[in-house]
Amino acid sequence: MKKGVIVLGKWHFKLGFIPIFWKQNGYLLHFGIFKITKLPQEGCGITKDNYKGFWVRKEINEWRGFEINF
């Protein structure tokens, strides 16, 4: 199996901090623990009906650091 491929019926963990190409100094933070339960119809995006778990996406306009505390 290839890395980064989302498989139907398997739990996945995603964490990323990527630049947004259409915004100057813009970044996207995304985090999720999820399992795809059924594939969406062709040409449609994944909706809450298609997965279990959670997914968070947050656009950040300027990078001023990042910290995780426990």
C-alpha cells in the first residue's frame, strides 16, 4: 500500500501545515482522525455522511509560531 492513500474502512490520522498558494503568508492547518465509511458520488466532495471521526481545518493568515503543550 502507498503512503498517503486513504483506504475505505480503515482509520487514518492526518496532521499537516501547508502554505495556501492563493494567499500571501497564508497557511492551512489540518488535523483529523477518521475512517471513510462509503465513497461519495463521482464529482462530489466528502461529507460528514461519508466518514466517522473528526476533521479540523483552519486557515492562518500569518505564521507566528506553533506550540503544542500537554
